[in-house]
Amino acid sequence: MRATLALVLLVATAGAQTARPDDIAAVMRRANAWQLAHPVMPAGNRNWERATWYTGVLAAWRATGEAAYLKQARDWAELHQWQVGTESGGANRLFCVQTWAELAAATHNPFALAPAIRWLDTVAPNSPSGARLWYLEGGRHYADSLYGAAGLAMLAEQTGDPRYREWMHAFFWDVTDAIFDKEVGLYYRDERFAGQRTPRGRRVLWSRGNGWAFAGLARLLEHLPANDPQRPRYVALFRTMAAALVKCQGDDGLWRPNLDDPAQFTMGESSGTGFFCHGLAWGLNRGLLNRATYLSSARRAWDGLLRSVADDGKVQWGQLVGDRPAPVKAGDSHEYVTGTLLLAGSEMVKLEQPESLIGSAPHPLQAQIDRYLAGRDRVDGFTPTGLGRNDYLRIVDGQVRALRRYQAPNGELPDPVSGKTYYAAPCYAHCVATLAASGYDTDADLLASGMLAMDYSVNALAKGLTAFRDRHPDFYIYPVMLALEQFELVAPTQRLAAWRRALAAIDPAKTYATYDNPGNNWQLVHAAGEFLRARQGLVDPAYVTSALARQRPHITAEGLYLEGGAPFAYDAFSRYFLTGMLHHGLRDEFYRDACQRGAWTSLLIQSPSGELPTGYRSAQHIWNEAELTTVYETYARHYAAAGQPALATAFKRGARLALGAVARWIRADGSGYVVKNRYPIEARFGYEGYSEHVNYNLLACTKLCAAWQMADDSIAEGPAPADVGGFAVVLPRFDMVIANAGGTYAQYMTHGNGKYNPSGLIRVHLAGGNPLLGPSDGLLDKEPCPAGRPRVLAETPEQVRFEVAFDGWGDTVTLGRDGLLLQRAGARTVRWPFLEFDGQTHTAVANDGDRLWLERDGQAVELSGPHWRLEPDLLAHRNGLVRVAVAEGEAPLAVTMRAAR
């Protein structure tokens, strides 16, 4: 089943090309120039044919910033003194008003609206002040009229007069109720066609008529407030039409004149296609349409339009003026045909313009970044991990299948040991949706279980905080929204509609445990989900803006997220959500720059084993590295798009090293170990009080799904800071020095936290070595943890040296390709904890007094010192049972660690 669906997806995306924004703009410029040189309508015309062209002209100006478009539109407006159209139908008179309203906003000229307002207040049969059905044409409702509705939305936006919006709602929904076919999700041109059939017995659904409606919907929504009670209804209609339209698209990217019977007239038609391309790209750019479902369709539509543009710029294959499907010839064109091309291009420019996460703000660790960059070319024998994009889903699929057996009839996934659920259900839903939508695992029963988890999750959110027995709704909304995007490809329409209704009913103030509380990352987590909900048009984004503003004090100069105890786990956790928001369209320069700095900081301090630095609570959980895969894959993609491939390869390497760190901790049944030890899940060994087998494995998996979605296998791996070294990173607010030289990596705590980690050396990882031979985490001392004063002494590609001075004693640490040297002054002992038992296997230990050998899984390290003795007791540690080796001698002491030869 996997291979079959994968083939279908491949066929569906064939021919969908990524166009360069500059190339799109060039085609638009050429088409508009041709139309200016070859007008169809007389000079004094301002009716629908020319007015449609000019809506495209101003859209082109907004998309490209080219002043010539703005001047062209202004000259046209001034020629007509801002008067409404001269058509008998009231809706058509609003086509040119849209251009006047947009110009009024752009040029701060409110007087430009006066003629339109005067006409709207006039008692006349074709004005809303004079007739209830002012928008009819010959007594009929007609689809073309809906393109004028946006004019009323614009006037309401600019004047604040609610009458215009009320008129628009009444007009739009009356036309829709009269001629919209709910069965197919498309419009008849007018009542005459509702019962007609073609010779083949198919409906008569005019392409351009539906184009007016679909593009009109997009333009209306652009100017409709997020809190308007009618907005969800418009959004639902927009999505219904989008889903119906992509089913009608031809293999060449074009739509035929009759959407329901493409064989009636078999040629592709450009005016309807232009409208549809515009609407699809607009929906993608605003987050209202799923990229996985609609991006290919929009791109194929643009490809088809490009083939319709002659070398001189004439937009061909555009059906001439009419009211129904008709045959089209290559030379057929009109001013409105050019307008639809400009509308389509204006959104395609934005769609193909990568929303870059790459800024230019300075980094306080730029010197360390420069040292890494200078050393990249000197890395010998660089070997890629060999991991690829589908390895993310391979791990997810194994986990989901292992954990599915715990699902309850209501969709929850309680932990088999504790019975707690936390937020396993939404994470499970996201994972199953991704597996199904990607084609990796299309098992129908698995999909049904994922939809059941989604049912439970969205309904709980709609009910509010009291529906959560473990009081963790804050963590539901983000994976739920990610799941919704994937389910759009595989879930039934009715199920999707029910989920959206439930999601629209969420009241943040009554749902989230930390609503409006910026004390820790919980507010940031639910704000990220609310951001995605706002992108779907389900909520006003005002709360997200407020929450993000209040979260800013948590961000350090290095771009890391700081909360109580300074755990690196919660820094990476928080940046996972921030980076996701930025990639999905958050416009916030502060967080863009902060997250870019944070991405680089975390890449600098990643260990050669791909691990996140340890420290404080939640260290050693495999979801730590899972969140880094997403952050690094995202920056790999954005650096590649920004034309910086070398930096993209560094982040790609970071992502795959982190993925490898997760992959090392998969149990025989396919699930993960949660914490990096091999004890059975019933022992909960090394767990925090909140660590749960099902919940935390699925938390890791939802992040791996997000990484899969970001991953681009065309970006290769290149040496990352973990491979190169040559620098030391001092993080004062984390009480930490992290250094790397030639792949030898050390983490030194300058002030122990008194609960998890002592002052001193808490981690040593050797490139290519077993990270557990370490130490890999600090073993808390019984004595109070002192505060030290760090100073970096040397940073070269061959050697890094730093010192930490305490009252009465101090350490100097030297790193190089051959290993690590610890020199201690003012003390006669060095305690060196090492893992002896990880819950499954023992470390082999040999000691001849001056040297200590540690070996596990075929890898060994050698420790040298003045005299080694082993303390008899085994101590509990997050990785397992630890024995303490003590080096004793006269001060100063020297201890070395290197890979055993």
C-alpha cells in the first residue's frame, strides 16, 4: 500500500515547477505592457472588462513594488475622477471601485472614495440604498457579480461604516443560496443553467463564472476582519471551492471552459485558470490551504498560464465575453484576461518567495562561528550519517505501531504504567496523519485510530480546561493544528468540517492552564497553536501577539530560551515552537533574529554524538534531540533558499546527527526508551515525575514528523561545528562553558544547580565514541555547589583551553583531537563518575592504578591520572548505575581522557 500511494503522489505532483519570483514578475510586466499597447476597450471605459485588468495592475504593484503599476492605476483613476462603473448592474459598478479604494489607502486620499459613497447612498434600483436586490442582472443572480463584493469590504475597512459590510453579506449569501451547487461545491453562472445538461449529461459549470466567485472570495477575505462573525462561513466556502476546483484541473494545469464536462470544449482556457491560480496561491500564502494538497495545483496552473503567454506578452486562450462555456481559440484575449494573469502572478510571486528566517542581526558568538567556518575545509575524512528524510518516518512508524495498542475506546492513549495521558492523543493524531498523508503507512485501521485520537483531542479543546484530567491542554493545540493540515489529504470531508467547528469553538481564556501567564514556556506552546489556528481563520490573532510580546524576557542574548534552572531541554523545546511559527508565516523581527541566533548557538554546542547539552531537569530525554531535528532542518532549508548552501549543509548535518542520537534509543518493539537508559518501562528509571512512556515517545515523534515535513534531501550534509570545533562557548546565564576541539567535546558547569548537576566537568564526548563512557551527565555532590569564574585561554583548530577559578581551587581544561586534559590546582582529588550499568549491559572496567579503561559496545576510552581508585557504591543516575572513579595525588592533579588505542 505504501508504494502504491507514493506513486500516486508522485504522479500528482509531476510537472509542478518552482518558478523564480523574478521570472514571474518579468512575465507580468511583459503581459501588462502588451495590453497597454493593445487596448480593447475605448479610452473612457471603466467597466468590468477594464476594471478587472486594473485589479490585477494594483495587485502587481503590491507584489512587486514596481512604481509603474501604481502610476498606471492612478492615471486611470484620475481620468475617471473616481466615479463608479456605468453598468446597469449594481455589483459590476463596484469592480472599478476596488481600484479606487486600494488607491485611496495607498495614497492616503480619502476623497477618492466620495463618488462611490455618494452612489451607495443614492436611492436607485441598482444601489443598496434603493433596492434590496440591487445586484441582479436582468432579474437574475449571477456568479460574476461576486467579484464586486470585495469593494464593499474595502469601503467598510476604510470608513468604519458597518453598513457596507452588512450589504456585502446580504448580497453575497443571497447569490450563493440561489446558484451554488452544494453537491459539487461550485456555482452556476445564473439560474438558467441550474437544470441544464451537456450532451454527455453533465452540468454546465462555467469556468470563468466560478473564477469570478473564487477570486472574489479571496479578495473579500483579504479585507474582512478576523473577528467578523461571518468570516468562518466565507473561509469554509473558499475551502469547499478549492477542493472542488483541483478535481477539475487538467493535466496541463489549465481548466476547461466547462468544469463539469471538460470534453464539451477540450481546449485549456486562461481567464478562469488565472482566477483559480490567484485564489489557490492566495489561500496558500495566507495559510488557509494546505500546501501538501494545493501547492502542486497552483504551480501547475501557473505553468499552464505561462504556456498561454505569447513571446510578445499577449495572454492567449482567454474566452471572449460571454456567460457560459464556449470554444476558445489561441488568439482569443481581452483586457480582463490580462488582469487574471496579473492577479495570478501577484500571488505566485509571494508563494515562490521564500519567507526567510535568515536575518542580518549580529551574533554575540560570531567569533566562535567564524572559527568554525574557518576550520570546515580542514576536516579530514568527513563521513555523512547516511540518514535520509524517510528515516524520520521509519522511527515514527515503529513508535506509533508499538504504542497504538494502548489506545482507549475514546481515543486517548493512557500510559500502561501510570495511566496518565497528558498530551499523547494529539501527538498520536499528528503522527498517524503524517504517515498516511505522506504515503509511508496507509493502513486503514491505523488511520482510523489516528482520526479517533483527533476526535478526542479537538472535542476536549472545545470543552475547555475542565475536560483534561491531566490539565495539559496547552500542549494539545499545536500538534492538533499540524495534524489537521495532514488530515486534509486523507480524512473525509465531514470529519474535517466537524474538527474545524470544534476548533473554532475554543475559548483560550477558558481552555489553557497558563492563559496570559508568561512565567514559562507553556504560554509559548499554546500561543504557537493559537497562531496556527489564526492562520486557518479560526480565531483573532490578537492574543498571540500579546503572548509573544510577554515572552520576550525569556530570550537571552545568544537567542536561547531561559526559564527556571536553565535547562537546555526547555530552550530547545521553546525554539521548536517559535521556529515553527516563523516558518508558517509569523512576521516578528525580534523572534526571527532571536531564533536565528539560537539556532547557531545550539549548533555550536551540539555534541559530536548529536546530543543536546545536558543540564537540569528533562536532560537525557530523547525528545530533546527530536526537537533539534526540526529546528536544524528548518534552517537548512532557509539557508539553502537564501543562496547560502554551505551553511545549509551544516544545519543539515546537525539535524541528521540529532536524528542519529534518537535512533540509538529505540526499543525492540519499535518504541523509544524515553530516557537514555535501557531499563524496562515499568522501572521508570531516570524519569522525571512527569515522564511517561507513551506521552514522551509520541512527543518525540510529533517533532520528527515536523522535521520530515521540513527536510529536503537535495541538501547534503557538510561538516558542522560538532565535527570541526576550535572554539569555546561561555553561557553565563546557563552557568556553562561548552568547548569543542577537533571533535573532542566538553561541558563544564561553572555553578552547580544544587539539584541535578554539580560544579565542574559534567560531560565529555569523543568524536566517534560512545557518549555514555563520558561522563555524560553530572552526578550531584553532597556538598554545596560553588560558583566559578570562567575564562577562555586559547581557541585554535588544534586546541581549545579554558579555566574556571573557584575560591581556593580551580580547573584548567584543554581539548584537542587526541582527547581531553583536566588540570586541577588547589585540590588533591578529581571525582570522575562513569556509567557501569545502563539497565541492560555493563561497562567493562580495567584499572592498573595509573590508568583506567572503560569499554562498552566495542568502544573504549582510557583515563590516565596519578592514582585511580574505584568507590564501592553504585549510585543512581539518569543513564543507569554510576560508579565514581577517584584520581588522587598531590596538587596540581592532571587527568587525561582519550580514545583507547
